Amino acid sequence: MFANGFDAMDRESTAGKILEFLLENEGRDVLQSDLWKELGLSSKDVSKILKKLEEEGLIKREPVVYKGRKTYKIMVLSDSLLNSDKIGVTRSVGRYLMRKLVNEALDIPCLSCPYISKCYEGGFYDPVNCQFLNEWVLRNMRDRKQGTSLPAQP
């Protein structure tokens, strides 16, 4: 992704952090002027890395004016990330997807249901008629439609 050398390894790692942050905040407006502050990095380094990621087709930067200053709205191009063969990108996407899958799996109401051992199709406790499962499915469908994915409320 970047030139050879120790500095390149640092940039590779920083690019990974940036990509993970963008993936975690996908669907929200992420401004370049806020990104470097949010990650505790220098504005100059973030700017260089974002330019490189944009050149590689992994993100899109859209110029905007915020609080009277020119900055960029940063959007991750998810399809490009999934098809990337670059190690740093692959690791960042993999870590993000693993966290997301684990969080979504832990959110399934069946995992904490006191009747799980008695639950089967056609039984007294039937997943087809389960109020908790149906509410969870409907909430997730609604959240995905709205572009959010929030954990279940207890």
C-alpha cells in the first residue's frame, strides 16, 4: 500500500486504524477535520494516508464546508475493501467483520433464553411463534433499513 521501510509499516498500521474507524462509523458523516482528532493522529499524516486510500479506490473524499472551513467528508467504499488483496486492508476488514459478527451473534435472544432447551419447531416453545425472536428479527430488519445496527435493549 505504501513505500518500503519502517515508516511504511507505521502508515500501514495507521491506514488500518482509519479503515476500521470508517467501517465502524459507516453511514455516519465522518469529516477529515474530525478524523485525525478522533484517532489521536496528526492532521498531516491522516491527510496523506487518506489521499493514498482514495487513489487505491478504498475510500471516497467529498469536499464540504464545515464551520466555515473546507474539509472532506470521508466515505468507505465497502465493496472495494472486500475485494482488496492488500494485507493491511484485509486485516482491518477482518477484525471489523469479526467484531460485528460476534456482537450480532451475542445479541440473538435465544442465547439468553431460559426456555432454549425446550424450544423446537412444533413444541410449546416454538421459534416460529417466539415473541422475543420475532421482535429481534423485526428490530434488526428496521435497523438495517435505516442503516444502523444497535444492540438489543434489555
